Amino acid sequence: MTGCGKRRTRLFCSICIFLCAALSVSAQSREEWLLRAVEQERAAFRAASAAEANAALLARARCFRQAGAYADAAATLTRLAMYALSPEELAEALYEKELCSYLAGDFAAAASFIDEFDAQFQAWAGKFRLDALVFARCGRWEESRMRATAATSNPTTLAALESLYAGIPPLKKESTAMALSFLPPLGHWYTGNYGEGLLSMTLNAASAALCAANLLSGNWVTGILAGGVALDYTFMGNQARTSTLVTRYNASQSSSLLDALKRALY
């Protein structure tokens, strides 16, 4: 092997060792935070008062957040005895609920905590930025714009945000999609899924035909049970799928806008 080849080999080995060490440290750090979360669960179980239990649960939620277990952090925060929290702890708990729910991808839950927080506390710039992202994820763009512009007083940033919100793409309404879904395949076609809509129409037509054929032949029990159950599955499945397609369509249409909003806010 030439000198150049040896140097490349050593460099490659060094990079591999570094990456393995970094990943090991990351995994070890996450494991440590999860172990700390277990310790805080013990502390909450042994707490002599609601205040002590709350302190342990708040610490446990922070451990889960540090470990990247955001859903577990949000679930832990729901166990707090809200009546026993001080105003500072209550503000922290509501903010952490919103943040962890957002990071876990439960945007509807995150949005519900915004109203709960607003009813009791004055928000700050960091809270406004988080609210703007949560509302944007829920498709509540006007509320998102109000929060985003309230988070800064910089004229350049404000102009950039206003320009960004002016480019919001037209989104599909779930109420319209659900109304159309009563006549397959219109709900699917509303979101541009023409092939899947035809398949849904075929399955619903087949189920209706099975039910009608048995009823006309005098097979009432078979018609009601077999055909009716099949039609129920295909029709209800059509509606559930339509709702999913609306959510997916809106997410795909606004994904680039959401990325731009993150960059503008942070």
C-alpha cells in the first residue's frame, strides 16, 4: 500500500472511531436522562405532598425532554396536580405541555394549551414564536401571523414575516371534504387522488350491489349482515381516508412555508 493509501486508511479509521464515540456518547446521555426520569418517578411516588409530587413530575418531564421522549414528557405533565402549583410552576407547566406536545407531533393538543396559558399569563417573545409554529401546523394561519409578528419589533423581520404569510397556499377544508365523501369518490377527488377515489367508488358500489342482490333474492339475513357490514366498512373507511388525505394535502402544500417560518422566527 502506498503512503497516500495508508494516510487515507488512517483518516477513514479515525473518522469511524470519532463517529462511533459520538454515537455512543449520545446513546449514553439519553440513557442517563431516562434513568433520571425513573428516579423522579420514584420521588413522585414517595412524595409526602402534592407540591413535592409536582416538583418531581416537572423534573421527570424535563428528563424525558432531554432524552427526546417528547410524548412521554407531555404525558407526565398531564399528571400534575394543577391546584398545588405556584404561579411560576403553572406557567412553566403550561409552556412545557405546549412545547412537548408540539415536538411529539400532537399539534392539536399543543394548540389547546395556548388558550389555557393565555387565560392566566402574559406571554413573552419565545412563547409567541412557539405559538406561531403551533398555529401554523394546525392551519390557523391568521392566528399564527399575529403571534409571529408579536414576537419581534425588528422592521426587517416583520417585513419578512408579512411577505411570508402573504404566500400562504390555498388549503383544503376538512368540512368540505367530509361533505363530499358521502358520495364516493368526490372526497378523494377533492384532494387530487383520482385513482384512489375510483377504487373507493368501486368498493362501495360492490358492497352496495352485494347487499341489494341478497335482499332482492330474499336472503334478508345475508343481505343485511354481509352486505350491510361490507358497505359500512367501505363507506366509513372512505370517510376516514378522506380526512387523512386532506391533512396530508395541506401538510404537503404548506411544508416549505413552515420551514421558512422556522428560519424567520429562529
